[in-house]
Amino acid sequence: MERWVRVQNERDRQVLAWLRGQVGDAAIIAAAQSCAGPGIKPYLSAICRALHVTPPRYAAIRTGAGEVGERHLVSIYQILRGPRSAAHAGR
């Protein structure tokens, strides 16, 4: 199916799998052919618009780097809340 449609990431793969279940391969290929330019595969968003469907929103897939970033954010929030919490406790 990726021969007909531009798939760039895991979210695109999830949307394509959902779309195949909703409308079938033949409809996706027909929509891709109507949206595509010469030698250019259409984006999945264009295919969905052509088929008049809205894909469901999927949770972002977390990577190791994202988890590290979130741990740092939690630490920063704790540091920022620290003095404020102590100031309010004395009142």
C-alpha cells in the first residue's frame, strides 16, 4: 500500500491501517490516483479528504528521548514549586 501513499512515520502507518479497515484498499488506491501528481505519492491527509473521512487521533508514540525530557520537566516543576510550597506552609 505504501507504493500508492506517502507514509513518513508510525502515525501514518496507524492511520493507513485504520483507513484500510474503513474503506478498503481499492478505495485508497483510487483516491491516491486521483490526488497524485506525476511521480508524486499523495499524503494520507489528502487521501482522507478525498474519501471524506477523518482519522482518529492516536496517542503520540513515546521514544526514549521523550521520556528523558519528561523526567527533566518533572524535576524542573518540583524545583519551581519547592520555595512556593514552603512559603505557603508558614502562613
